[in-house]
Amino acid sequence: MIAWDRGRIAACAVAIVSIVVHLMAKMNLEAVVSHALFLLLPLSVIFWPEYCDRMFRESSHGRVHATNGPTPEIMVQIVGWILLIVGAILPFFGAPVP
């Protein structure tokens, strides 16, 4: 079960508003679905930072790449928020759709 805290609710709100505004601005369902699928990556980093950290730290053979301990969850979530904000704003600066 997901523990809904303020950060996760805010992340979902940012993603939903971005998708709705993108739909209203472009009126292209394929582009909106592509945008929504891209936003799943930062949302997954925000929702499950410990799993994302473990996934990027371990090799396919189970060996850890780093010598120190796991990255603090807040640092991983900050990276997720940066990806979410950039991913939410980026489609509006692309080439105009005819």
C-alpha cells in the first residue's frame, strides 16, 4: 500500500496538471500519452526512492557499484522532482504541431 504524504500528492498533482494543460494546448492524444508515459519515470523515483537507488547501485550480478552506503531518500526524491518539473515543462518549448 502506498503511504500518501504531501510530496507524493503534490507530485501527482503536478503530473496531472501538466498532462491536462498539454492536452488542451496540443489537442494531440498521441503526444499526450507519450508525455504521460515519460512522467512515470520521475513519479516512480519520487514514490519509491529506495528501490530506485538499489536498482542503480547494483549490477546485474548483485554487486554494489558504490563503496559507501545507500543514498539518502531525500536526495533521490530531489532528483525525481527535478526530472518531474523539467519533464512537465519541456513539451511546451518544443516545435509547434501543425
